[in-house]
Amino acid sequence: MEIAENRNENIVILSLVGRLDSNTSDDLEIRILSRIDEGERKFIIDCSYLDYISSSGLRVLLLGAKKLNNIGGHILLSSLQAQIKEVFECAGFTSLFKMFNSKQEAINYLNNPH
Amino acid sequence: MFNNSGIAFKLSLSILSTTAIIFIIILGYNYQISRKLILNNVRENSKNLAFNAVNRIETILKSFEKIPENLAYFLKYSDYTKSELTNLIRTVVENNSEIFGSTIAFEPYAFDKNSEYFAPYFYKDNGDIKFTYLGGDTYRYFHWDWYQIPKELDKPQWSEPYYDEGGGNIIMSTYSVPFYKNIEGKKKFMGIVTADISLDWLEKIVSSIEISKTGYGFLISKNGTFVTHPDSDLIMNETLFSLAEAREDQELREIGRRMISRESDFVPLNGIISNKKFLMFFAPLSTSGWSVGVLFPQDELMSDITRLNRNVFLIGIAGLLILLILIILISGSITKPLRILVGATNAIAGGNLDVELPMSKSNDEVGKLTNSFLYMEQSLKKYIKELTETTAAKERIESELNVAREIQMSILPKTFPPFPDRNEFEIFAAIEPAKEVGGDFYDFFFTDKEHLFFCIGDVSGKGVPAALFMAVTKTLIKAKTTSDISPDEVLTRVNKELCIDNETAMFVTIFCGILNTRTGGVSYSNGGHNPPYLFSKNNGIKVLDGSRGMALGILDEASYTTGSVTLNAGDGIFLYTDGVTEAMDIHAKMYTDENLHLFLEKQKAINPEETILKTLIELKNFSSGTAQADDITIMSIKYLS
């Protein structure tokens, strides 16, 4: 899996390409946790090119969400493909993450505090 | 050819052959140059000897020539009587020991108009001086060479040497000088003055030429006749040409021709009487036309060079031998540590890393090589030690993981049929663990006599944490499942426990249900797990996707619901983990829910053990050898009555 990192002002946008499974989830875990340690609080996980997510991948996203929730941060998901969305639904994770159809929608959400 | 030879051999061979070539070149050059030097030396030497002899001979000949020439001069400018003439001739013969005879021979009627011949002749005969008149009908001296040749040539002439029978076998030559009178202003030929001169002294001068052992000098007349020669048999008997004829020696003939043509040169010569090789210098006597030859024996001349070269050659051979010994010693001292090193490295290659390497004393290439090998040996030792430790550590971890895996698997019920005394239902389960420790599990047990609790679960992630989490979950489920409890209550209780201090955000998906073995009623609850399939004898198969909630271990306030379904006799439930639908083929394509659905539809009826084993075979065929990424767990229950 490839992780492309971009920024939009204070938002860290991580675009995942390929498969997020037990072999690759450590990379993402390290990336998210180190950014949180650096003080980042707003994350968008762009799933446009994410083909597969395993329970290991779910755990990493969950871990990120938990850490950020405790310190008032956010982790949003955008552009999930159907089969990815299904995994989230199956595991009952849809209520844990805010999901958007596009990256821009997610950015807009973060820039307009509720 | 020499690939297998040692360095010492190659070194010796190349250095020695090069040195030998250089030595041979020097030797050859030395021979050529010294030969040339000696030849030049000989040429000069022989030239000097020859000209020295020539000068000495000519000086003496000149002194003899003066006597008849003075007579001729006197006759030209003076008047004389008969008695004056005879007295004059007598005085000449008496006063010159080398003159054996002398005459003044007049032209016919030139002295006495009445006498055709007039030639008073004094000569020595056994110490006495005798007198006679030459000429007569039997001795018409006008026609003899001694008279005619100087007359015709109009100049004095030495005759061919001859033996004088009367003079005691002495070689003589007659010097004839023409004399004239001025008559009415004209020079008129009057006759010839002669002196017969002994050539004894000539022999002494020429034979005094001594060159090394066998060199010598000789003199030939105008005709090539030997006048002096160490071999006295040749004297007056042979000419150079008669010898050349006898020996069929063209070169000798040519040399003879050049000698009597008054040339002078330095030539090689194949001997005169033998075939001994000589170098000869020859030079002419100016007035007589005779020629002096000086012979140098070539072998004696060259013996010095030959000896010199032989000595140089012997010294060279000795030098080469010393060089050979030196090279062998030096290259031996170079290659000895190398040979030891070769032995040592062979031992190292053979696995003995404790071999003592030779300590190098010097800092040359061999020393550096030895140090490199020493370093290599130590590095190898260190590396192998580290590798051994790492491997041991890795093996320990792997064996510990295997133990963990075995423990994990051992807590799952594996005995089928598990309840041989119960015939209301059939139950079967199988788990195909992936290589890495995963977190799948299943369980079933009776909560009371009628109610069978069953569950299947999958912990997120892999490795020891997942295995521990799985063990905890399974234990919690068993602990929290009391009789009369509903499935959602089980999940709620287990979830609360799992959420406590779950810093790593691990979670587990669980599907659990309770079968009423009397009625076939099933109540179930799903905590984020893949929904199982329901096999209905009447309605075919369908996904049991009700009552779905969140995976456990995430939110402690998560709530779960209970759904229900009733199994008729022959109906069944097929539960599985995502290892089934996410099994991959060689192209990394997943098996998917759709394929599983189609496969199960083809099964017509459910028979837990058969259906599960068939499914596993189907998955095996699909993955066709691709390494299994996740645990594959299937459990199935069939209600009988």
C-alpha cells in the first residue's frame, strides 16, 4: 500500500492506495500516531484508491479516532468504495466515523465548526 | 602450461630466461667487437711488418742498384780504354762481397769496330776472381733476357732469381742497367751493365718475420716463384700459381695475380701448403716487382678471443646459477607465508575458524594479505557468532509463537461429535490457521439441558496480541453466558469488559446464538461479524443479516439486539469468518461473498461436516497454493428434530 500525504492548511490528508491489511496497517498506524504526536488534530483519510481493508486496517483507523476523540481532534473518511463501505457497515463502524463522498466535502466540514 | 607451477618456478623461469638472453646478446656483441678489434690490430700489425720488410729489402736493393748505375753513369760521360774498363769491373767484383759477377756488355761493334761482341766479365769462383769475355757464336748475349729486356724497356731491370751453379748454390739475381753515349746530341744505346747479386741476405730478412707460433713471411718474384719461404723445398721450385694449380685453389691464384700486379691488401687465405687458415698482408717491392707476404695464423690470433669468450661464458653460467639460487631463496621466502596462508584459508573454508594464521613480520603485500585474512577470520567469527545468536533468538521466538498457536488452538473444542448423546442436532467446526498467529475462534456449550450456545469470532489484527485478545474474549464469553441469558446481553457484557483499558483499540467481531434443541428456535445477536447463512429446506439459503451491532471492544455503551429464527428439521446455519471470503488466488483476487453464496446454493442441503469440508476444498482450489493470509474458520449447525 502507498500512503500519499498532503496538507490543506491544518488538515492532514492521507490518501491510501492499494490494500490496508495486516501487512500494511503498521505503516499507517505509525504515520497517524506520529502526526498526532506532532500536534496534528485534523485528519482526512482519502479512500478513493483503497481497494481492500482488513480488520487490522479498521483497528488502526479506530485507534486514530479514539486518540483524536480524547484530545478534541477529528478523523474523517472520504470517497469510500462500495466494498470498503460494506466492511465498515459489517463491523458496525459506520457510527464511529464520519464519511464523505469527496475530499472537499470533508475539508469543508472540518473548516466549518459545528 | 605453467598454470599449475608455483610462483617461485615462474619467477625463476622468466628472470633466468631474460637474463640468459641478455647475457647471450652481450657475449655475442663482445665476441664481434673484440674480433673486429683484433682483426684491425692484425691488419695494422701485418701491414707494418710487411712494409717494414719491404723497406729494409728495398734499402739494400737500392744500395746494390747504385753500383751498376754508377758504372752506367761513368760510361755515359767518360771516355775509357779497354784496360780501364776491365779494371773497373774487376774492382767492383773485388770490393763488393755480395756481388758475384759483373760485366759491361756492348752493342755489336759498339766498342770495337772489328768485334761484334765485347763483354768483359769478372766473376767469383770458389773465392777466386776469374775473368772471361762473354759472347760468341754460341752465346749471342744480345738476345738474352738480361740484355734485351732492359734495352727494350729502356730502364734498369732485376732478373728472375736463379741458382748460380758456380757460386755455391746461392740464389742470385742480376741487375741490368742500360748505358748510353751522347753522339752528336743524340742519346745512343751502347750496352748493358750488370751485377750478379747474392740474395742470401734477403732470406735472412724475410725469415726474421716471426708471428706467434706458425706465422711467417715469404717473398715471390715477378713470376710468382718463391724466393724465400720457411719450406725450402718451394724455393725456386714452385710458384704461387703452380701451388694453386695443384690445389685447385682459385682464391690462391687470384691472390697470386694481385701480388705480381704490385697490389697490396689484407686478405684471408686458406693456407699455401696446408689448409690452415691465415690472414695475409702482401705488399710489392717497387723496382723489382717482387712481392712480400706476411701470414698470420687465424686460430692463434683468435685463440685469445676464444679464451676470453669461454671465460666470459663460464662466468655467465656461474652468475646464472647464483641468480637461480637467489631467486629460489627469495621467492621461497615470499611464497612460504603464502603457502601457509593457503593452508590456513583452506582450513577456514572447511569451517575451522580457529586456525592460527601466520603472523606477518613485514609490512609488504604478503603481510597486508595476512592481516586481511586475519581480519576476515575475525569478522567471520563475529558474524557467525551473531548469526548463531540471531538465529537462536528467532528460533526461540518462532517456537514460542508456535506454542502460543498451539495453546490458542487447544482452547477450541475439537472433538466431533462433541455431544454424542444428543441427536437433536449436528454441529461441526473447522479452523485452518494462517501461518502467522491470528485471532479467529469459535465455541459452543450447553447453558442448560435444552439450550446450546454457539459463537464464532474474529479478533482484529494478527500476532500474539490478537491471540491473547482472542483467548480473553473466548473466556469472557464463557464466563458471562449464564442460563436464561439472551445473546444481546452476552455481547453487551463481554463488550463492557473488553472496552476496559483497551488502549490499542483492538476489537473483535462476534456472532453468537442460542439454539433451543427442543423447538429449533434460534435467538442470535451479531457484533460486527460477517452474517451467517441460513439453510432452509423450504426456502433455500439466505443471509441471516438481522440484529447487527458494532464490533466489541470499541464503545462500552454499544448496544446489541437479539433476532430470532426457527429451524425446522433439516434446516441449518453456516457461520464463517472473513478468512473465507477474503481468501486470495494467485492474482491476489479475493474469493468474495458472492462466490461463497453461489457455492452454498449449489449444496442443496446442509450436512455440517460434509459442507464445511467441501467449502475448505473449494477454497483450496481457489487459492491454488497461494499462502493463506488469514485464519479460515467455519462452523455449522443442523437441526434434526
